[in-house]
Amino acid sequence: MENIKEFFKNKAIGYYLAAANIVLALVLTIVFFATYKGAMANNAASLVPETIGIFLVAGAVIEAVVLVLPQYRFIHIGALVMFGLALYKEILLIPNLIADEINNVHYQGGNLGTQVFYLVMLIIIAAISIAAAFIGFYKKEEDSNADFPVKGTAKIVKVGVGAALVLAAVLTSSLVSADMQKKMNMASGDEAFNPVTAEIKKACDDYDYSFDPSTVLVKEQETYDYNDSLVKSVPTPDHGKYTPWAGHNIVYFFEGAYAEGYQGDYSETYAYLVLYEEGVFGGRIGGTQVKGYWFNSSILEGKNEQGEDIKDCLKMVSNVDHYDSILALEASGFYQYNAYTYLGFSWGTRSIGLGGYLYYPEVALAIDYSVTGLDNFHVGDTFDRDSWKALRILKNYSYSSVFKDSEVKWEIPAGMVDKNNVFQAEGEYEIKASWKNTVLNVTTEASVKINVKPAVEA
């Protein structure tokens, strides 16, 4: 008992803060794993949110080692790094939900309140960890220095076990996180399926299109004339009614959808914006036609230190109510920009999100069959064609799922499956998909062959 009292009597507040952090981290970990699936936005899976809990546990383990070996204050840095990584991951996950709340759209799923709880708790844990590092674990620094030497078998064992636990916590959390990210990439097709085959790449290379939208810089103007003949002549895209503007190159293309179900009714609303190299754009958001100007180099910030114009934004302006200013924010993935705009109905108002990308022509269509493969079917199996995705491939090799899946027409060979999609006969079958982009008036198609084997004996 005297030894225990002696151990604690010279410990500073930082020591007890570290102990409190262990409790907070473990409690948050339990709450997180019990609630995170319903709290995350629909696109959170690609960021592997589970790593938040993994980093919290690793930080708690390292903090526990600090309590046993407080004289080695530098160990605490490892816990601080783990908690910082958990906070960083949460900061990456929450913006979409905040944007949905601001724009009153909520189309990305998730629960902002729960996410805010995670964020606040992680900030508190990180702040306590930082405070403990500055306060220290001993009331007097000489006590820390006196305990520092490693003498005797007991101390050597204690330090060795502590070092092993710290190393295990860091390595395990890093390896598990990396493995989960790898599996997520494979599940999303990033590694398991690459639609840009040699044949498709050749088709892209042979496609006659030399315009490079990435080189276009449009400077913001002091004033804009919305009666100018150029902006008035811009065509506005609508499903099935768009005629390409001959002689004018597209720089950015935006597309978005909004759907809402109410009392048995489920309706979809679409939005499209086409930005041309002359600095004008035409679009349709729901039933509203929008025309105006765009720029990606502002007057205030669009210059470098040498006074040269540079890209610093992407913004659209018009004289249409509610669409006088549309700001696009940078994003990652196929859609390089996200924008949120007003969406009006006779019965109320909503917001609609749009994704934008540097425009290159759609050259090919590919079928992503990575979920099922092509050689895993037997007579009597159910054909899960809904797990297949049609992918559009652009001239620059970039690709994404077809924006409106209902536009894809699938052709299933006669006699392959019955009305319940159960395979009826063995053999090789060719399945075809065709897609007409009714906005840009482009048609592409693709096909794959599957091998149906005899029924598996019970």
C-alpha cells in the first residue's frame, strides 16, 4: 500500500488527464461502433470510417502504457497521434452532412447530430491529450528524471513490455486500417475491376477530339450583359431535348438529381449545366431554364505572385431568380466539383446537388461484373443482374456509373433464365447493354459473355 501511495503522490494533473482520456476513448469507441452505420453519409464507406474506432483503441492502449511508465513522457506522443488521426478522419466524414443541413436536402443519408457528437468528443480527447503533454506527469521535473534510469530486472521487463505494447498498438492500427482500405478499394472495383481495357483505350485514343478543357481559364468580369446575343443563343439541356451547340467546346458538365417520395408518389427531378469555353453556360434545373456566365479566375484572388491570372474558383452567375450565383466546390473522384442550388416546386422548395467534371466525350460503355464474376454461375442459380453496373468511359479514360441507370437497356438471351431470373440451361451466353445519353445525344453499348455450368449436386 505504501508503494502505491508513493507512486501517486508526486504525479501531476497531466497524469490523471491521461487516465481520463483512456476512459473517454474507450467509451466513445463503444458508442461509435454501436451507432456509426446509421450516422454515416452514403459515400462514407470509401473512407473506411471504422478506422476512427481502431485509432481510438490504439490511443487508449498507448495512454495506458504512459500511466505505467510516466517517466517516458515521449510515449504520450504516440497516443496524441492516434487520437489526432481519429479526429482527422471524422473531419473528412462530416462536411457532406453539414452541407445537406445547410441546403435542406438530406439526400446523402446519415445523422448529423450523431456525427457532431463524435466530432466534439474527439476534439475533447485530442485537447486533453495535448494538455497532458504540456502539463506533464510529475509535479516536479526532478522526480521524472530520477525515475528515468532503467535499472534492475523488474524495470527492464516493465519497459520492454510497455515498448512492445506501444509498437503493437501503432503497427496493428496501421496494418488493420491499410487492410480495410485495400478491401474497400477492391469492393468498389478500384483494384478488382478496371473497365479501361486495351481495346477501350485504343478506342479512346482513336476518337477524334483534340480540345483540352483543363487549359481553359475564364476571367471574372466587373459586369455582365445578359442581353448579349451569345448568352441568349446558348442551348439549355433537358432530357431528350438537347441539341449540341455546334462549334462550341464544352469545358465543364454538371448533372444532378433529386427524388422525394410522398403518399405513394415517387418523383425524380434532374438538373444539368453545360459550361462552354467562351465563358457562357446554359442549363435546366428542374423546370427552370438558366443561362448566364461562368469563370474560374476571380478578380480578387485569381492572380499569382507574378501578377499572372490563375484558376482559383469555379462560379456561375445569371440574372435568373435563385440562380444569380452558383458556386462549385472542389471534390475528389470522377466528379471534380460539387454544387448545390435552389429547387422550386409549386408546393415548396428544396435544394439539389450537382456533380461536375471536366468534359470529354463519352467514347465507350463497359459492364462492371466484379460482384458476381463471369464464371461462377450454375443451372438453378439466381442471376443477380442488378449487381452489375454500366460504366461510361470518357475520352481521357476517366469513368463512372451511368448517371441515370434507367436509361441503360439490358438484353438477356432467350432461354438463359426464367421469369424468376433462375438459370435454365448450361452454356455460354452473351449479355448486352446499351445506353443513350439523352442529354448529350450519345449512344454507347457493351457486351460480356458468361459461362453457365451444370447444376451443383446437393
